Amino acid sequence: MMDIEHPKPVEQPTRAELIRVLKLVKKQNAVLLEKLTYLKERLERLDRNTY
């Protein structure tokens, strides 16, 4: 009979680590939203000037 190798348990991040990463992601989202808004406004201005 062969021994079955069990995979090592995956370490779960701590609550503090998850919160830290979430804050980082929220900051990145805010920056990206700002850039997207700026580009959208520029595009709308270009569209108005085209016609």
C-alpha cells in the first residue's frame, strides 16, 4: 500500500495583512479613478471640438 502525500496546508493571511492590502488597493483604485476621470474629460472635450 502506497503512502499518499498530503499537500502542505496553505497559510491564510492574518486579518491585519488583509486590511493592509485592502487599504493599498483602495488607494490604487482612487488613483486609477482619478486618471480615468481626467482621460474621460479630455476625450469629451476632443469629441466636442471634432464636430
